[in-house]
Amino acid sequence: MEIREITKGKDIWEFINFPKRLYKNCEHYVPPLDNSEYNTLTRHPALSFCELRMWMAYQDNEIVGRIAGIINHKCNELKQQKRIRFGWFDTIDDINVAKALIDKVEEWGREQMLTEICGPSRYSNMERQAMLVEGFDHTPSISADYNYEYYPKLIEQIGFEKEVDYIQYKVKVSKELPENFDRLADILSRKYKVRLRHLKNRDELKKCGLEFFHVLNQSYAKIFNFIPLTDEEIQWTIEEDFQVADTQLSSVLEDENGRIVGFAFCLPSLSQAFRKANGRLFPGGGWYYVVKALRKNKYVDMYLTGVLPEYMHTGIHVLYHKQLHENFIAKGYEYAFTAQQLETNVASHIWKKYETEPYFRRRCYRKDIDNAQCTMHN
């Protein structure tokens, strides 16, 4: 077995395409768009404060695994940590391959005098993170990774332990609102002097995007692994995600002065469309499957929801849940999939009002890097 570091464009494309071969016969794997992955690896604005290195494992000149190491200097400074992250981790079911890949990231961490390795993670919470540990017989949304059931077993054999778990729920869209939702929304609106902002079109949604994500920076401030997004990252996210945004699936809460205090952003499920596109919109017919999924769908993905910290325990999120539920019914959606939430997040209690089932559990792992080896190396 040979581990090679990846630096050239051709090799980066091999790095991106390896999971397609690994999951060729898996009915639940959803490949990301190739160009989006390439841009994320080579020109993402987070690379202004993150270092990224990539490796692939070969046996008999055939690729059998891949991994990336990420040092987020900004996060380490803000959270007073000495961490290196691993991400883009895929491997055949072989402990030797998995360990050799992880060892490369740890080796780099030792060289940089870091003391912990964690993952799977990328640059920030706005990127894919965590490893699937429950829900292997379901198909995830396009914003989350799928992995085989042997992945967590390999990682735990290498010595990693659970740091946090995320839960993602499948929610049945009932034909009627939960009892007293209308009355409760009216009471909360008057009590806290907040209201729903009417969005006329997608351009208006994009224009309020900067303020929208500044709210996210505040509302997510204390969440695990989160660091405030730069304006460049916010613009990147708007360009990536808002191109197919539907104002009826987006909800903005504002106070009496017009300041955004809460938000929700949803999209029709594109998982099956992305599976058929197999990483490419053009050339080919990938774009057709996406357009078709946007027009008619039984499933909707709830990507982002949040309120400012000062409104965290007021319950005003009921206002956008009410509006979204009404629009889900009007559009004929049968099920909604929540964004993954920390298992300790009390905001998830809202789902108790619905017919809900936990659908996925994903885990972020960590382990110490051997300081003795770090000292010897230096």
C-alpha cells in the first residue's frame, strides 16, 4: 500500500471521483456536484484562514481510500484549541487503509505541534461534517454525507471516541397545523413585537442574505465547531445555495425596527436528482432531474433555521414553522427532513408537536495526538 499526497488538478479529480466507484452499487449514496467539490477544495474563501492537504491510498496502483487534513487556525484561536481536522474520508473496509490515511493527518498535526485530531469535518458548520452511525438504510439530503456501516467501526478501532452526536428527523407534514399554533403565533408576535417579512422574489432574498447570515453568526455562536462566517464565505454560500431558492420555502422574522431576528431556509429534496445526475449538471441531463425535482416533490429539506440569542427561549420560531407548514401543505409535500441538530439542542423539542421519527444519527469523533511523538519529532 502507498499513500500519496494530492496536489495537481488531475489527481484532485481522482480524489473527487473515488467515492463514486466505492458507492457504485449503493442505493443511498448521493454524489455531490463535481464542480462544486473541486471549487470547495481549491478556492473556498475559508482557505484564507485554513490549511488543507489531501492524500489518497493505493493498492496495486488502484485507489482504495482518500482523506483530507484541515487546520482551521481561526477556530483554534477562537476556541483556544490545538486541533487538526480530518474530512473527505472514504475507504474500503480495511483497517490498514483507514489507519494509514489517519496517520498521515496525525503526522501533519504533530509537525504543527497540535494535540488533537477530530472529524469528520471540513472548514466550518456550513460544510458537511460528522459520520453516519445510524440510518444506513435511508438516503440523506444533498447537504449531508452518507457512509457505509463499517466506517465508524474502523474509526473506533483506530482509537477515536465520540465527541458529539447530531440527530436528523423525518417529519410528517400533516394536513392541519398543530393545535393552538395560530393562537400561539399571534400571542408571540404581539408579545415580542416580531412579524414575518414578506419576500417578493429571489433577488430580494439574496439581497437580505448578508444580514440573514449575520443572524446565523450570532444565533450559532456557541454551537459546537461553529465559527463566524466571513462576508466572503457568506457570499459564497449565497451563490451556491440561493440560486434555486423559493421565497415560499424561506421565512424571515423581523422586529418592529425591521431588523432580522430569525430565519428558515428550505429546499425541495434534490437527493434523487443528484443521484441521477451523478455529479454533473452539464453536459448531460443532470440539470433536467434537478428542475423536475424543484417543480414536483413529496419531500422538502429544512436546511437552516435559527433566531438571535436574545430570542432563543421565547418560542418565536413558531411563527416561521407555522408559515412553512402552511406552504408545505399548499405545495403538496408529504415529509420534511430537518437539518441535523445536536442531540442536546432544546430547540428540537418543537418536533414533539408533529408526527416525527429520528432518521439519521451522525457523530463527530476525537482523539489525542501522542505528545511524546510530537516532542521526539521536534
